[in-house]
Amino acid sequence: MSRILDQRSLLLVISFVTSLQSTKVLSEWKKCGDRECEAAMSRVQATTDYVGPDCRYLNFKAGEEIIVYSKLSRKNENLWTGSKGKDFGYFPKDAVKVEEVFIAEEVEVLTKEADFLCLHGDKYSFE
């Protein structure tokens, strides 16, 4: 019985740590094509397969096309955000090559807490 409680306690701790990571602010600033970060900045092609560490990240396979909407800046410039079909999330800029630039002049704006939330189904996870 105590072994089952130990396992449940361990799973609870792992779940808590994972939920903290999934709401962690990755950067306080981002660069976008417009102030609302709604305009597509560029079209890129994946050069490698990528699976992100949590639900905030965009998973893809080499050769897939991604539309870029923002780029984290200052402290964490290696992550961009984009979409592939209905999927949206962060990915490392080193895993893609730029195919076409739509907006060359970038605007730097503050990030929001909502930029770093996981979307599960049709509900946001606020932890």
C-alpha cells in the first residue's frame, strides 16, 4: 500500500513540475509584423523533424511548411512562433529555413501571459 502511495506522490510531483514549465514565460519581448502580431511575417520550411517539450511547441517533420507570426527577442531569440495547418506553437529557428519573407520591418512588443499558455482541446490551461 505504501508503495502505491509513493508512486502516486511521485506522479503528482511530476505533474506539478510539468504544469509549471508549461506556463513559464519564455521571453518578455517578441518581434512581429504588426503591433497585434496578426500578420504573417514569413514562410519557412522545416529542415529537420522537431518534437517540442510541451504543448506550447509546434511539432513538425522535415519538409513541412510553416507560417511565422512572431519571433521571441532579447533573452530568447532562438524561438519563433508559427502555424502549420491548424497547429500553432513555438519552434527553434535553427530547425527551419526561410523560403519567403512577407514583412521585412519587424515591430518589437511586450509578450502577454496568454502567449505562453497551452491550449488543450478548446480550453486554455491556466495553472
